[in-house]
Amino acid sequence: MINNLYVISGATGMTGSQLSRELLKDGNMVIGFDNFFASSIDTVKDLLGRAGFLFFEYDINNGEEMAAIAEKVKSLKGSYSGRLIFINCAAVVHTKHFYEVEHTFTTNVVSMKTFLDMAISLGADTYINCSTSEVYSMQSWNEKGGVREDDFLLMATAEHSQRTSYAVGKLLTEFFMKDAVDKGKIKGCSIRFANVYSKHERFAEHIIPHIIDNLLEKPEVTLLENSKVNRRTFLHNIDSCRAVMALMETPKALDGTVYNVATDEEISIVDLVKLIAKKMGIPEVKIRFEGYRKSDPERRLLNTEKIRTRTNWQPIISLDEGLTMCVKSIEK
């Protein structure tokens, strides 16, 4: 008999892949799917063929494929003794597509709602909605420290930057989540992750793989002008996964509200380049600044008191340790 049954969209992404790996440890079954838009099958190759892991190369935007997932879940009814849990990790995550309204609306809004409705119709116990810290936009830090979940949002206007469509779409999913819970249809919550990274991420759309890829060519990194002043925190996918698991296992946390998930380990982008270069054995690195991004906060610091108080979660992977994992993964 299977314990819990999990259905995970974006199962080869940074959080989805690690979740699949961890959840299989306790006699659970994972039905995972992904279209490889921002990942590859390599992230879960150690799970393929393993008992309890069913993977499909499906697109969350494809109605027929999602109907097939629903039928698979129905066919397993009675074969698991615990909970049916849906986890939506699918997202348009390539930075360049943040500016494409059709991409962000279809995947992050329409398909998230469809996946939520599927979970409800199949009698799922819980739905975890992965959102983003992008919703804080330019108000990512204040004089009291990191932004809290209940702080007022001060988002850039769409006229200022089409990038805001990504944040607005994710914010709307949080409303869908809260509405479903408030109406007693399902339990769940939304998670605003901040800058998740992984040793598996080899698509240079995010800053850490971008730096590594530059340094693999020569001891020089090209950054935006914003990077002269920008500072960020980075969350390892092991810790993002642990946050999802902590919330799922805490009934009082599944109240439809939002949880910040991040670290307090802030670093400048310039120092991040130097740290990665050092780990790659490059004593000196040249940094070239080119281009400028509007609506880019100098700091994006999240207050994580809420999740730390309601669950036992706290990050365990330091940035130094996480970057070491990233560098070692390219040395094989």
C-alpha cells in the first residue's frame, strides 16, 4: 500500500526535482510531469525506473495531457492510505520570458487555476502553490528590514516594465489559493521563494549559472549596470524543498495564506562573482558592466519569521556550501 500520493508539476525544475527525491523516501508515490521548458530530464535521471516515481513529459498548458494525469490519479484511488497532495512548481522562469505576457498569463495563471481545480475535483487534501518574491518588486526592503507577507505591495506599473506581468500573474494565483481554502474546497498555501538555485541548473538565464558559464569561457563576467549596487539572498533548492515539506506537514499553516521562504545571507552581485571565481580556481576576474534593467530593486530581502514560527523550517545550506555544490557539478 502506498502512503501518500503526490502530483507535482514542474517535476524536473529546481524545487520539483528535489521534492520528488525526498518524498519517495517514505513509501510515497510521486506522479511528476514537466515539458522541459526550463529544465531537463537529467535532474531526475536517478529516479527514472524507481518504484513509486511516475514521470510524464507533459505540458501543464495541454488540456489532453492534464486530463491524462487526472485519469492516472483516478486509477490509483484506493491504492494509497494517506493524503493526495498537489504541488504546483510549474512556472515561466526564464528571465527573458518575464516580459512575455502570453507566456506568464497562460502558464502561471490559467494553468495554475486549472491544476487547482483538478486537485479539488479529485478530492485532494492539500495544494501547495509556488509563487515568487517578484511580487514585492521595488518594495523589496524597508527600514525595518525584510518585507513581510502582510506588507502593502508597491509594484511597478505595467507601462514601466512588462516584466511586472510575471509578478502580477503569480499574485493572482495566491488569490485563487486563498479563495479555495476560505471556501473549504481544499487546504493549502502559497510560497514566495527568493532566488532559488541548484547544482542542476545549467540554463544561464539566472545569475549563478550565468556567472559560471561566463567563467568557463574566460576569467570575465558580464553583468548589468544594476549589479554595481544590487544585493541578493540565494536559497538552495534543498531548502526550498524542505520548506514545502514543512508546510505540508503543518495543518495550521495550510490556511490559504502566503509564506516567504528565503535566507538572511545577503551578498552583493559583485562579491558573488568573486566568490564563485575563487571556487573555480580563478584568482582574479574581470567584471564588465553592460545594459540596465528598470524596476530592479537594489535589495530583495524577505522576512521569514512567519514560516519559522509556524513550522520548524529554517535554511540549512549556506551560500558557500551551495556554491561549492554548483562548482563541483561542472567538474565531473
